[in-house]
Amino acid sequence: MKMSDIRFGSTDWSSVEPIRYPGETGDALWRTREFSDIRVRLVECSRNYRADRWCSKGHILFVLEGEFVTELEDGRIFTLTAGQSFQVADGEEPHRSWSTGGAKLFIVD
């Protein structure tokens, strides 16, 4: 990831308009900012959220609150809790995720 053409700034995430994305079950509330080619999101997953599709986009994901489970297409499963993160490149290891008790995430992609 190369970051360029981004001036210094700060974000008050409570002032960023949320957009609700339904999952297979539950939903995810995204607050999104775009800086050049980089998308930064604060995401709140509801209880019993399960993504409705596999994703092959690269991310750096940090769990702020709760528990977040990610399954890779090869069957491996990773459970992350507050203070843990994962990273994956574009086009590498398709993944899908869920959260039984809800989770708050900070994601850069």
C-alpha cells in the first residue's frame, strides 16, 4: 500500500454518516472515509452477523471490541478478539467472517 496525496487530517467517526449493509444474518454498520485510493472504515457488526459472500479484497483489520471470526476458503478459521488484527493482500486467500456477540472493527483497504 502506497499512501500519497493525503494531507494531514483527523476524523470524528461519530460525525461520519453510517451505512447499513445486511449480511446473510445480522448486519454491519459502516462509517467510511476515502483518502486517495485508500478506504478506511469503522465497522460495527451486529450480534449474529454473518457475511453474505466470500471476499478477496485485501485488508488490514483491527478488532476494537468483541469477537470476530474469519474463515478462509481453505477451511482455516481464525478467531480474533479486541486488540488483535489480521492482514491479507488483494486476491489472496478469499475469506468470509462472522460475529456471534457483535464486534467493532477498524479496517484499512
